[in-house]
Amino acid sequence: MPSYYVPSDDLPLAEASGSTVAAIAVGAGEHTLTVLGYSRLKTMNGGYLESSAFKAGGHAWKICCHLNGSVKENAGFVSVFLKLVGAEATDTTAEAADAVVDKENIVHAELELALVHHRSTLIKRPSHSLGRREGPSAFRENVSMGYSRFVSAEDLKRSSFLKDDCFAVRCKVTVVQKCAVKGDVRPRGKALARFFSCIRG
């Protein structure tokens, strides 16, 4: 990690301190939702599917999939979202709880979705041409975030990802928290020598 501290020698006994604010990954998890019978499921329950709940970064999540678009404007597309279904603190202390789940019950997480080839290779979606989120998103409990136009039905049909009327989506979740650490206050430069000189008398 680079050092940005520049010591000052102008004061008789200069003290220098530093603090660091970092966004760190505190946990991650993956889950794969397999859709068997795509053409049939597309006409059932409005084409809406949910995965079973899975844990990632100390929280519970679900993949939500709309096989014919989440709203009328997205008909002809598969919409895929991630939903936070259980925000949990990973530590019993109030300070640690606030670090992962803030006062508004927001969990910050990075989301990566991919179509899974039947040979187990991955293609991340959406492509750059469709746009993708940069950095972590703010998730609230029971609120979904993701991609309304994850892949078009036509592209899916023509692809090798749909085989025997089945396809799979893999979701990777990385939970991120903001952490602030203040360093020790210490004399620096020539002041450090004067400090030790005063101690030795």
C-alpha cells in the first residue's frame, strides 16, 4: 500500500497521525439456479421463478427470475434479479453490526450474474453493450436489484446455453463494508529524534 505521509520538521515536537478508510470484502457466495422446462415455465405464474435461499457474506439471498420480463416493457427478455431476504450481523457487537448492516438496514454487495454453459463454462451477463453496474449496490431487505434485460429470449434460443429446454444462471455475491481505522499518533522525522532525546534526558 503506498504511503502518502509527508513528515513535518517545523515544529519542536511534531506529531503525525493517519487514518484509513477502506471498502473491504467481508464474505462471498455463489448459487446456481437451473431452469428445467423453460418453455413450460415461461407460461406458468407469469414466468416468475425464485431460487431457494442461500447464504453469502452472512446474509440470506434469493435469485429472482422473470422468464418473460419483469414488466410489460421487458417482454421478450429474461429478467434476473438478486433479492436480500435476511440481513444479519456477523458479530454480536453494535459496532460490528453497524459495519455490515447500517442503520437503514442496507447491505452493500457486488453482484455478478452469468449464464452457465452445459459444459460448465460461464458467460457473464449482461455484456458491456447492455451496461452493467460498477461497484457495490445498496440492498435493502426484500428488495430486488439486477438486470431487467439480462438476455433476450431470441438470443437465449439461438445460444448454446439453452439445451433440451433447460438453462442455468449463476449468481456470485460479494458483501462489502466500509471500515475506518485510525493509526497511532507518533512523532516523525527530526522530531522523532528529539522525542527520544527527551526520554533519555
